Amino acid sequence: MSFAMREVVLLNARGKKWRIPVGEGLRTVRGVGQLKTDGLERLVGHSLEVGGRTYAVLEPSVRDQIETIHRKAQIIGPKDGAYLAFHTDLGAGDTVVEGGAGSGALTIALAHAVAPTGRVVSYEIRPDFLDVARANVEEAGYGDVAQFREKDITQGIEERDVQAVVLDLPEPWTALQVAKRALQPSGHFASYSPTVEQMRETVLALREEAFAEVWSVELLERRMEVGRGSRPAFQMLGHTGYMTFARRMVSA
Amino acid sequence: MSFAMREVVLLNARGKKWRIPVGEGLRTVRGVGQLKTDGLERLVGHSLEVGGRTYAVLEPSVRDQIETIHRKAQIIGPKDGAYLAFHTDLGAGDTVVEGGAGSGALTIALAHAVAPTGRVVSYEIRPDFLDVARANVEEAGYGDVAQFREKDITQGIEERDVQAVVLDLPEPWTALQVAKRALQPSGHFASYSPTVEQMRETVLALREEAFAEVWSVELLERRMEVGRGSRPAFQMLGHTGYMTFARRMVSA
Amino acid sequence: MSFAMREVVLLNARGKKWRIPVGEGLRTVRGVGQLKTDGLERLVGHSLEVGGRTYAVLEPSVRDQIETIHRKAQIIGPKDGAYLAFHTDLGAGDTVVEGGAGSGALTIALAHAVAPTGRVVSYEIRPDFLDVARANVEEAGYGDVAQFREKDITQGIEERDVQAVVLDLPEPWTALQVAKRALQPSGHFASYSPTVEQMRETVLALREEAFAEVWSVELLERRMEVGRGSRPAFQMLGHTGYMTFARRMVSA
Amino acid sequence: MSFAMREVVLLNARGKKWRIPVGEGLRTVRGVGQLKTDGLERLVGHSLEVGGRTYAVLEPSVRDQIETIHRKAQIIGPKDGAYLAFHTDLGAGDTVVEGGAGSGALTIALAHAVAPTGRVVSYEIRPDFLDVARANVEEAGYGDVAQFREKDITQGIEERDVQAVVLDLPEPWTALQVAKRALQPSGHFASYSPTVEQMRETVLALREEAFAEVWSVELLERRMEVGRGSRPAFQMLGHTGYMTFARRMVSA
């Protein structure tokens, strides 16, 4: 992270995390207690005792930021966010359009990938989502990278020649035409959908629109536990969503 | 991608890819045939016919680069590479140390994450691996971002205050002490290992060294196929490796 | 197995299996060579050398029988066959109706579950499948347990008050009405389908027909390999089919 | 099921099940309320209203029995129980030895497979487990099929020439010698263990003892949900245990 540290993460022994703003004097944090936040950034990498309990003080990673986000709805987590950003080839300086800001979790993952010189333009029709997303993204330090438009993305994308369009919409296929116009030649399309039917309809529409390399995938994340013996965790998230990818071809 | 395009990818209808250098005149490509490579970059996003077959011409993505790498041994693929880069919080400008360059596949994923202003320093003891990795990384356009050292990483890391250390070694636990010294406070440690025993020993050693937030995970990637009906692909890679993460704490 | 042994299995060091009829004199087996088959049943549990290679001689298990079946089409393997037989509560003496005999693999699993006193009645419209299925089932020793009808199951099931109806049909929902009439109160319905759409349509039709406890599931089988280290196998079957279960209720 | 029905299952709209003894007059069932149990078996396949709520009345299946068992500890569920019984080739009339009765869940699955003419002999050292297992098995109607021995199985198995030995022990490798003596030639060994280390040690010991066809596997069960769209369930059991199989060879 290249920016000044404005927050730290407190991590307890059981893996629970709290994000704490730095330099805001004495604060009471629910579940932790009262602590001095001035100079907390100098404790990064050290242990801190608050109310008789010990916490590791960490610099917030993009994963920490996503995991501790204020949620308005189901979010796209680090597993899928990392995959989407990488498989749309996003790097520093790129421009990516996001359709459906949700709570801003994916916005953060995308912003992280294109920061500090790139740009995420996020379209969202629901003002309540927009407020939450904007606050979350700013809190994560990506306020300069991400830009929000209160607009229905299916009605048009203002940007042109963008590197990638990433959709988290109930009906992503309704945004293919506008995505196509916004994308640079061979630019990356991606879509995230919880159900098989959404995935299917998106794939069929992408083929119809002559996108190249249309493919769909889901990721399963399996934690391993190391105690007296080693084994996969009993707890596991059974499903998040299907990710569909394609590359924009210039129509003949 | 911000650099000038030096290669394109040809993609056939069955999903097979060829990376073709641009501006090298008439070339014969095995499996494709003879084609003119001058001006190929202007065909990106269009179809190209060679020898009666049609190809999509694409700008190489980091995924394309990894998938078409010259392999000296088993590589860390895009699925795990993306996860490792993201979960070690790598972004533009960061410095990351890699232990074990292998064929350079992970080096490319890491370089992609920190480019153009960051740096990957890759330690590798085998000169033959080093040659392959360096060639692959240069071909992928990350020659300026990645730096190679023909050195046993367990003998010491020259860099200090790095954002992350990522290991692909048979015995990652032998490099924990040097990783600890190289990492900035709360910096990210990651390790990739095919077997449960390697994962376990790494986890136990990390706990011993008082790293924080030690956890292990594996990712399963499941392709979906959309034909007359929709279903997961019959073909699937059953296992790649376990990824272990931790954050460096400053010893008391 | 309670019957006289009519076949043995030869297993080589790499896990390949051959089923060999017993008491048929000198035989040449492709991939093995020439061997005497008289008295082979007395070698069960011992090693046998043929042509300089060593084989374990085993009594054929139901799994061996299914894995070495003559295939006319994709079969339902031991993983799903075992699950279907168990979750339809089949035991010795039960009657089960099968819709779609295929190559007889599932017929064998079902026959194994209800043998020796129960009965599998298998409906199949394609005479070529019927011939293969009947031969496979007889070879497996279940000729007396299974009974075949060259008939379209959607046109009617002759049996009444059966314990279970198990379907492997492209459109299982077309057979729900006849299944309902054949099943005893609270009897078990099961269906096997490769695609999500087939699964869905079956589930919706079962709800429509007021079946109770309608549920769908898929099973993933992951082999573990134990060498210098332990890990899941790289090779894995990514998908077989969805299994849908329900219990027949007597309409109000 | 060939026995007289002594219990029914009540199933509510949310999938919760209660096993209700039949013919015991007016009973109060926690979570259901008061109901008459005389003649309940004649309501099988019908709906029943109790206290304003509707239940489906079902004949208990082996899966119902296992799912509603009184648990003393973690049980082996229907998924793994079905797989173990099938892959040890158990059928009516077979004798199987079980090492570690636990709460009797696996005992029920095995008894179901060999009933009514076969036999499960279950060894268990802990008297408290034995009491629970015996009660559960009797309640499930397999009191005549299963037989319990309060004995350490590693100290010896009385039975000879059994079809299968199935172990659910912390250290299954300590029982290999006695298993070998009890098994018929080419008989089936199986073991269930939660951790990779237990699985590994069992596999190595089986190889050492020259068992044939030694293999290990885990099963993942993924429920599918059919609502407005279709998708895998968000809830999923991440791990149960590894199953290891082998066939007994007669030592040279």
C-alpha cells in the first residue's frame, strides 16, 4: 500500500478483525473496549493489550478491507474478487467499468488492481447501495480511484476503450451491447451470478454477440486445519457464484 | 497493459492459444502455418484466417501469458497465482520476494500485480530454472519489474522491509527466519505446497515463529459447460496445491 | 456374495482389472496373455504370475463388476449407484423399478441391494441397450434378480406397491405420474440427470405432484494419493450427475 | 423394509424429522405436540395435522434412522455409510466386523446392507458408547442383525472368514493384523478417519501387510437448491472423513 495509513486492523486470537481509524483520540470499539487511536500506526506488527485481551495490530490489506465491509447485501468476497480482477487482466493504470456497485466489495478489489493511476467507474441505480459503496470504498482508501454513477448501466456506458467491464447484475445479458461499445478491442468482459440460469443466459448472449473465448467457472475455497492432525475444515461455504468471462471482438 | 504490444495471441475455435511476436515479418508457427506478423497488433479484436482456419487475434493477458509459458516443471497456474498475489495484498509499487522461480509463472503473476513501479526479486538456485524463468518473464514484458538472483533463499534475503515474501519451495519452513527479517511489520508471508505434510510443517513453523493470522487453503476451479443443458465440466483438475498465509509480527 | 464364483478378477500392480470366467480351460485374455482358468477360484486371495507379470486374484465385488462392464453409453458408476440404492432405502427382498436400463450398471447396483430375494424390474425402449444390459447383469450373477421389459416406462409401469422407482431418463418428469401409481405410500423416487436443467424440471414436477421431501444432490469423489507426501489426486472426475430424491405421498 | 413398522417419521415443511413409535397411545413429542400414536402406520404416505401444523407421515428409511440417531459423538453419516457398505461389497447374508461402534450410525448402515440373514459384529471398548449404539440399532430394527462385543478389537477378532472388516478407530493401523486374520481371502478392509495423517498411516500399514488394491477417497456432498434459479446450496459440510479400502491377500 502506497498511501498513508489511516486505519489499522486489530486481530484477536480467534481470527476476528476490527478496523480502527488512526489518530482519532480515545475511542470505544464494540467488542474490544476503549483504546487510544493516536499513534496506533506505529504499533503495526506488534501486539496490543486492550481490556486484558491481546490483539495483533496489522496494516489493513485489501482482503481485510473487504472482509470488514459494511454490508448492504451479499458481497463478492476476496476469493471471487481476486479471480475477477486477475482474469480481466487489470493492472495499474487500467480503466474498468463495474455494473452494480452493491456494497462496494468488488469495487475495492478492482480499485486495488488498477490503483493508483487507473480508474474504476461504477454504475449503480439504487441510491442506498451507492451511499454504502461510496463510503466503503472511501474508507478503504480508494476514493480517488473509484468513481460512482447513479445510473442504469444497461442504458449506456459513457466510457470508451476500457480495459474491462465487470457486471454484478441480476440480468447481465441486458448490458452486453453497451459493454461491447465501451470495451477496447479484445477487452475483457466478466460477469458474476449466483444461479446457473443467469450464467447460462449470459454465456448464450455472449456467443450471440460474437464475443471470443466465452467461459464460465466457479471457485471453491477449502480451508485446511492443522491441529493434532491435518484435515479440511468442517465449515465451508458451499457456493458463492459463477463467473463468466469473454473477450470483445470487433463485429465484422 | 500499459506497454507497447510486442505479441498477440491467436485463439482458435477449440480454445487453443498461440503467442505470436509482432513485427517479425513472415513466420511459420507450428500448428498454425505461415503468417505475416507485421501489423498484427492492428488486428487485435478481429478475426484472422490462416491456412483456411479462423483465429481470434487478442492482446495477451497475464492469464494468456501464464498459460502459454515454456515449462520446465509444474507451474503455479492463474487460479493460485491470482489468489497468492491478492492475498499478499500486492499492488502497484510494492516489493515482493519470491523463493523458487520455477518456470516464472508465479513471477509473472506477482510482477503483474506490482507493475509498473514495484519490484519482484526472485531467488532460484537452479541455473536451468533461472534461464527459463528469466526468458518467460521477459517475453511476458516484465523484464524491468522482475529481478533474479541465483541464490539459495534460505541462506538469506538481501531485501529489507518488503511487502510480501512468497515461497514455492520443497521445504518452505527452512526459509521462515530469513523471510521474517526481510518482511516489513505485518508484511505478508505466503507459501505454496502440493502436499499436506508440507503445508502442515509450514503452518507449525509459522506458529513457532509467532507469525499472526496463519491459515491454509486450497482452491478448486470448476468449469461450467453450456450446451443443450448446463453442467459442470467432466474434466477437472483435482488438486494443485495448498496455499499458506501469515503476517509477520515483530518479536517481543 | 452368496453365489458360486463364476468369475475372478485379475488386478495388476497399476490397478487395472480383468474379469476372467472360471472353469473354461485355457484362455487368452487381451492385455494379460494365456492362462488356465480351471481352478482359478481357489487362487482367490493369492498372487498369480502370467507371462512374467504378477496379478492379485480377487473375488469380483459389485464395484469390480460395474467398473469392468461392457459399455454402450456413459454409465452410472459405483459412487452414484451406491448412493441411489442406499437413499431409496433398498434392502434384501425389496422390489425396485428402474427406468432406462442403459448398459445395466445401475441395474447391477440395485440388484446387489435387493438380492437375493428382491427384484429389479428394468424398463428400456432401445433393444440394443437391453441386450447389453441383460448380458452385463447376467454376467454379474444377477440374472435371477433383474427382469427386463422392452417398454417405454412413461407409457406405464405394471408393478404396484414397489419400494422405489429409479430413473435414468433424458426427461424423468414425463414418468412421474406412472412412478407415483407404482410406488407404495411413502415409497422412494430417485432420478439421475447430468444437467442442471433436467434436475430442475424434475424437482419442479415432483413438487407439482405433491411428493414429499424433494431434494437434489451431487457427489464429488476425491481420491487421495500417498507417496512421499499425501495429497488429493491431480486427476479427478469433475462431474457425473445430479441425483434427485422424493417420497411418494397419497394424493388427498 | 421387511419388518413390521414400529415407528413412523413425521416430516415438517422445513425438512425437520421426528421418529415416532407406533401404538403407544397418546404421546407428547417435543417440537410437535400431543398426538395419538395408535394406527399411525396406516397414515404412512398421508398428511397429518398436529397443533395446526402439517406433517408428512413416512416409513422410516435407513437414512431417516441415521439422521435421527441419538448421538454420543460425531457419527458416520449416510453419505459415507452408504459408500463404505457398497465398496466393501456387503449384501444380504454377509458377515461384517465393525471396529468402534460409536453411536451405532455406521452399524445401522452395515446392518441394513447385510439384513436380514447376515450379521454385523461390532467391537467397542467404551461401555457408554456400547449402550447408546445398542439402543440406536435396536430402535432402528436391526437388533437381530447386529451383535456387540465390549472388547478392544486390536486384541483380537473372534470371527473368521468374514466378508469385510470396517474400522472407525483413532489408530486403525493397530488393528490390521487382527483384521487380516478375520478376513476371508480377498475380503474387504475399510477404514474411516477424519485426518490425513490417520489416512496415510493406514495406507502405509496396509501396503506393509501386503493388502491388495489399497486406495483412499473422500466424498463431498453438494446439495442443489431450486428456487427462482438453480444453484448449489450456500451451506455445505466441508469435510467428514477419508475412507481407505483394501483387499486381504493370503501371505505367501
